[in-house]
Amino acid sequence: MSANAIESPMPESFLKVEMQNKGIVDALYKGLSNGHMGTVAKLIASDLEWWFHGPPRCQHMMRILTGESSHTKFKFEPRSIEVVGDCVIAEGWEGAQVYWVHVWTLKDGVITQFREYFNTWLTVKDISPHGWEIRHENHTLWQSHPTDLFSRSLPGLILGI
């Protein structure tokens, strides 16, 4: 490496995987909105680990993915999709009553874990597996951005990854 070369903080292969993961999650939402459940099924592991936080009546994604509900009953249209490590975080809202965050974890190009937060403010922190220590001084990796946050109160959760 020459003295004038600037070292990238992340290897190019890592950035490529991040872009691939974001593309997979984007394809999932497009498949859902178009009713292409065969495409959606190819993106998700058959033993998908699932976690939900919110009112039970709001488990829309589970109902869609299990075939209990049509993709037209509730439309997931992400306002933002961001990559944080091996997770892809999608956020969406409809008016003042509906706000959701989805955290998709991918391994080898397949979604293996899904966490859904409905009407909840979410902060994602970088946590060490050794004693739950914060890894970095600036340890917030991602935070919710609902447009109507200040007009209503949302419960807050912290997700450590």
C-alpha cells in the first residue's frame, strides 16, 4: 500500500454484503406489495426466528407471511431501509396511528431472523457479548425517526446487537 493511499474503514467485501442484504430486504417488500409470495418465500429461511413487540392485533407481517392474511389488508411501505452490520432496518408509518420498525438479520443471503416493533420508539445499540458492555463511546447505531414523535408518546425500547 502506498503512503498516500487511504485505508477504507470497512473491507470492500463487507460493503458488498451490506448492499446485497439491503437489496434482499428491498426485494422482500416489493414482493409483498405485488403479492409475489413465491419470491418472498425464497428470501426467508424456513426456520425464521420471529420476535414481535406491540399490540397483538398489529401482527400484520406474521399474518401475511403465514398466509393468514392477504398482502392487501396491510401494506408495508418502508420510508427508509438502512444496513447496520448484518441487520437491515426498515421503518415505516401511515398517519399518526401506525408506526413500525422491522429488523431483518441475514446470513449468506437469506433472512434468518425478524424482529417487528409496532408503535414503539427503537434505539439500536452496539453491545459486547461479554457482560453487555457498550463497545464504542458513541454506541447508538440506529434510532427511530417517526414523523409524529413529538405529537404523541411512544414507548421506547433498546435493541442490542
